[in-house]
Amino acid sequence: MSRAVLIIALARVLQRQPTPEEYEIHRLALLESCPEGRMHIPSKPQQDSLLSDACDLRANGWSIRRIARTLHMSKSAVHRQLSQTRP
């Protein structure tokens, strides 16, 4: 795994740039757990977390357009997800 990929993955998890110490700790841990150096890092957040985020934002009075813009989804995808959760 390249240095850039690891930094990007850590930044996603930490929601900030990792310090050099955090980078080194996680790099060593990855080397121990993945000796071949290969690991899958999803590029998109899980659908379940997006759905719960969309529901929470809608409950707080956000518009579908604003939710879509914030979650980087289309308006129709947000609308479809929200309509499937209603009883």
C-alpha cells in the first residue's frame, strides 16, 4: 500500500490529517496484519450510514436538495432512500 493511500484512508477514519506518529503506528500495524501489503479500502461510504444520515438530516428539517448536496448523492437517490424508510 502506498503512503498516499494510507494517509487518505487514515484521514477518512480520523476525519483529519494523521500525524506522522499515527501514520507510522498504523503502517506498522498494517504490515503485521497484511504481510502481502494488499487491502481493500472502499471509496464510498456504506449505504446504511448514508441512509441514517439522510434520515437524521430530514428529521432536522433539511430539504432533499440540501441533503443530496451534503451527502454527494442525487436528489432522486435521497428521495428514493427516504421514501423506502417511511412506514
